[in-house]
Amino acid sequence: MSEIQHPNVCRLYTATKTPSNYYLVLEFCNGGDLQEFVLQKGGYLKEFVARSILKQMVFGLAAMAEKKVIHRDFKLANVLINFPTLKRVDYMNPDFDLKSYVRNVLVEGSDGVSKSVPAVPIEVKIADMGFAKKLEDDQLAQTSLGTPLNMAPEVLFHQKYDTKADVGSPGCVFYEMLTGFTPFT
């Protein structure tokens, strides 16, 4: 997975194997995962924030598809967030509260309508490639892996699939960011 070099995919720097363990050195993301972030923001996000996060997720998944890599377990918990302007001294402080740090401000758009935008830029990084698979040309996968609530129907019903199987999962994640609930039960 180290061949995927994209700002919206968590970078793998190196991997080491010992007789009993694997160790991965990944890019550091100081905001934790998106699931925890959504919970800290009250269980759902404002539409503008969710759209900006979705846009970055789609760019990351497109970069993976370009390299013929399927994520196969795309969900809130497998998306990391990073705040590039947040200093180490801040987030290492035991009294630091991410919820108070990330706030929204109203900005008037070019159309004269006020929008709520994040006061702090958020970088989104797709992570946890444990179920990811690189496909060869014209190869299809068939293994049913991932979180059933976010799976593409073809994966859920044990059919063959390719990188297009990752297309539906961001929709499920977007719905969950907006409502606080998964679209399916």
C-alpha cells in the first residue's frame, strides 16, 4: 500500500515483520478517527463540514482505484483526520479538548448566503488497509470482507467485484455523518 501517494490516503512509511508480529509506521494524524470526531461534535456534522470531508474521501478512494486497490472496509472508524495547524504542545496537553478547538464560523459566500465553515482546516486520510486488495488487470475479487452496514451489495451477496465496490461506502459514511445513524440496519 506504500505505492499510494496521495494527500487523502494515510501514508505507510515502512513495515517490519518479526517472528511474532508485524509493525507498520504510518503517517501521524493528530485528530484521531472520524467516528470519534463525529461523536465529539454531538453525533452528526453540519452539511458543509460533512461535504468537505466527503470530497476528500472521494479523492482518496479515486487515487486508490487508480492503483487498482480496493479498500473493502470503508467506514467512519477507518478515516483519520489531521489538523495541520494544531501544535503538538496543544494536543499533548492533558487538558486539551478537541471539541472546543474545532469550531465553526459563519462566512458569507459569493452568493450572499452565510455558510458555516470549519475555523480550522481538516485533512482527511483514508486508513486501515487491513482488508485492502490490489487487483491485477481484469481481475475480480470475491471474498466478502468488511463491515456489512457499509458493504456494496455485490460484496454482501458474495458476487465478484472490482474497485467500483468502494463507491457506495462513502455514501453510507456521508449519511451517517449527517444524521448520526447508518442508512441500513
